[in-house]
Amino acid sequence: MPHFMVELYQPKPSWLALTPAARHAFLEDLVTSLAPVLENGASAIALGAADPSKPQSANRFFALWQLRDEATSHDMLRITLAGGWYDYFDTITVVGESCELPDHLEQLVAA
């Protein structure tokens, strides 16, 4: 069963202090380090900026990833941590196996 990872993130002052060239270099290095995970079944479904006009809008940016399995999620998180992402972005990460609506409703009832 595929796993999904949702990330909500916003820049820290450390990111804002970088020059545009330093930001580009950091992101290029991170994408390069993620290449093996992307080749191994991780794919970005949606990436973007959050619409702050919507009720309950959280953070400034979002990413929705589909991952082949739990091991791929561990690889993705390990590389993201080692690459320094969390030094520059306050991030909320949610990883889990997907299920059908009836099963999810049962998860909510059992909570």
C-alpha cells in the first residue's frame, strides 16, 4: 500500500538571511541528494504556496509526496534531515499509509 507524506513549512530567519544564490545552491544540493529516493518510487504529487486567505490556512508552503512504502519514507526523512532542511524551515511532517474512506472513518471512530 502506498505511503504519503504531507509537509507544511515556512522559512526560518536563517533562510531569510541567505542570499538568493545561497538559497539556489542549497536547494540544488538537496534535490541532488534526493535523486536516489525519487528514482526509487517517491514522487511529488503537489507542491506550492498556501493561500493565506483560506480559513485555517497553515504555514506558507506545502508538499504532498507519494512514497512507494514505509522504507522510502524513512529514506526521504533521513536525507531531508541530513541535508539541513530543518535548519532553514519550520516544518510539520505527516507520513502514513493511505486507506479507503470507510477505513478512515473507522480510524476516526477509534481515536
